Amino acid sequence: MASLEHIPRTREECSKALTAIRDSLYVLGGKWKLPIISALSGGPLRFGELQKLLGDITPKILSKELKELELNEFVTRTVYPTSPVTVEYKLTDYSHSLDKVVIELRDWGVQHRKRLKDCHKARRTAVQK
């Protein structure tokens, strides 16, 4: 568990922390960026493979998110001169700077889902009594 000693105490520290958080959310925010990064952590994928793996993302949204991730240097796009053209997406070395963040979010998500299930189960049990 993270220590609370890194929580900003002064107005200036708080302002700097909020700016950093906004910057992070601007680059990684939204429903799809972190799932795309997570999906690509298993190795390079073509567009169709990535879309299938992610499930209900539309081609338009996937294309937009991949372009933004490429712009921010988290993903590289390689075009192979085949017929038809093959395009492959791969994580950059820089993207690995997010490894701890993604792992922490995953672990928190597992814990949170379990908590919700347990709470829901407890409520049903209480109503049945």
C-alpha cells in the first residue's frame, strides 16, 4: 500500500500535483487507452487482432486512440508492403514507464470488483433473512 507521506500539503504542492494528474489523464484518459496498452503488452498486433481482443471498440475509435497513443510515443505503427498492406502496432520502450501504473490499476480493479460482489452478496443475504 502506498504511503500518505507523498500527499501534497501546501497549496503550491497541491497545484503542482493537480497539474501532473491532469496531464496524465489528458494523455491516458478515456475508456480505451490503457486497455489498448495492456492488450499490446503481449506483443505486436494487427489492427483486426487488436479490435477482436478488445471486444466492443469500433474501428473508428480504435484508429483514433492508436493515433493518439502513437503521437504520445506509447505505440509504434509499422506498415509492411504486402498485398493487402499489413499494419502492426507495438508498444515502445517508453510505454513500459507505465508498467507499475497499469499493474496497480489492475490489482485495484480486481480488489474493487471483489468488494462490490461481496457487498452485493451481503445485501442479498440480509434481505433474504
